[in-house]
Amino acid sequence: IVTVNCARLLKADHHATNGVVHVIDKVIATTTNSIQQIIETEESLETLRAAVAASNLNSLLESEGQYTLLAPTNEAFEKIPQETLNRILGDPEALRDLLNHHILKSAMCAEAIIAGLTMETLEGTTLDVGCSGEDLTLNGKPIIANKDILATNGVVHFVNELLIPDSAKTLFELAQESEVSKSVDLFRQAGLSSHLT
């Protein structure tokens, strides 16, 4: 699937006497803002803006290159427990891992994303892309709220749920989601859960 500034290429290589014509499915708008400028001007990305500033990722997101930012909205940050959010925001390494887990190494328009694709993030982890009806899914969840916001250095998709990598979780949070969740209950009963958090 070929896209031109996120417009899908419908018919290619119509040769004319003075050139060639490619037919696309939408009008291409002028793109003037970098990914960083989009974050700075979009009200629904206020929490992300603060997180990017705290982790010094501003320069990356305004640099030349082609990236995809899966931008968590304010709503996405509000969905996780306040205690977890405060811990991540207060830990520069965990915060950087969290944000890098939302950045892909290349520009990927929604039209060009094929279900069943595994995409590598800047953090080195992977995200699985699928479909649920008309919706694209990330790791099985239809969380892309707004797609194909074009920037001079890539593309932004708004997501309404935070994608937290394992490296940004405590032992307690990891264990709760795994096959050893019963063991975690035993740690809690024994008064030792603080060691895992």
C-alpha cells in the first residue's frame, strides 16, 4: 500500500505527453508543523507535553527525520492510577522508556498499516497491529482515537490509552498481569508487597 502524505495511491503511472499522473483519494494539505509543535498546540495533549519536556525528548520530536508518534491524550493518562502516574513521571528512566514505547522509527500512515504487522518502537519493543471492524488495534485494543495528523517530520496518531512497556512497570505491576498473580497475593498477605513496588 503506497501513500502520499497519508493519502492512498489509487492509480499510478498514467503517462501524459508532458509528464505522469498518480490518482490519490484525498486533497493533500500543506504541512508546516513538526511533531513537537503539534504537541505544543494541541489542548488534548497537555499531559504528554509536560512528559516530553521532563524527559528531554523535545529535540528529537522537532528534528529532521521520519517518526510516528502514538500520542497519548490527557484521557489516556487519566485512565491509569494516580500513584502509578506519579511514580513514572518522577522516574526519568521509566518516563523515557514509556514515551519511546509510543514512538515508531518510521512514518506510518493508517492507510499503510496492514493488520498482523509488528512495529518496532524507539525503545526497542514491538507493538502488534490488527483490526476490529473498521478500527485499527494496537496490542489487541482499538485505542487509536484520531489518525494521520501530518507533521514535517512524520505523522501523529492520537491514542486514548497509555501503552506502558514492561521496563516502566514495578515488579508488583508486572506480576499482577502474569501467571504468578497468586504468588503476589501471598506476598501481600505476608506484608512484603512493598518490596515489589
